[in-house]
Amino acid sequence: MNFDSNALQRLAELRSGGLNKAGISTAAGLVFYDLEAEAKLLYPVIAPIRKRMARIGKREAGQGLAVHWNVITDPNAGGITSELGEGQRGGVRTPATAAKIATYHGIGLENAVTWEAEYAGEGYDDIRGIAQRTSLVALILTEEPKLLWGNGPTGIAIGAALPPT
């Protein structure tokens, strides 16, 4: 075989860095990005209240089965008048109070993956992982309205407030 010595010289120059003079390198960003997994799960997860809310109470404080509180139902239960004569003081009023209770309720969603779905999805993605992730996101999206209004979009009441008196 006869090789042109000039061709061998040019090949040696290219190998030693001559290709870098072409102006295209990995810094130009012309590289592969695998965005397939992210593209499969394109939906908004907007839950600003849930993200800011503390998830665990004080340590060793206990949680119990319900939350208890007292409310003032009438700030002037005795009906004491506010009119005063000169130099007199107002009457001492006693507010009406009531004890209230709201029991805790659990929330949760489930998902299932059949063996056939897992087998058929092999090479596509982790089907069990998708099931877990979408269940978590669905729970977050159903929890946000409950934190804001006490009821979810389905209208299932967690608890009903008493009418004002």
C-alpha cells in the first residue's frame, strides 16, 4: 500500500487538535438531551398553600383524634347597654362561649399496576414509578382545595360549620 505522506501529515495534524479549529465543540450545546421522561409528565402541580404549611406539629406535643377550641358566640350575652350618665362607667359584660371540636380525617389515593401493564411498558418507562408519582401528584392537587376551603372539588364535606346565631 502506498500512502501519501502529505495525507498522513494532515491526518496527524487533525488528530492533534486541528478539528478544534472547526468552531464546533460541546460548548456550542449541540449535544443530546434526553427529555422523554419529562415530556411524559407535563401537567401543572400548583399547590402554594400546601408547600408553605408545616406538615408536622411540635415534637412530643401529641396530636390526638381531633382539634378542640372555644369560640365566642356572643360578645355581649347579658345585653348590657352602652349608654352612660356623666362620670359613670360601663357595665361589665360577659361573653357567651362554646366548646367546639373537629375530628381529623385521613386522605389518600391509590393506584394499581397490573403485571401485564408492567410487562408491556418495559422499555417505555418505569410503570410502577409513574403510578406512584401520579398518585402523589393527584393527592397534592386534591389536598390544596381542602386546605383553602375545607372541601375538595367533589363537594364532599369534611365538616359543616354551625349557622351563626
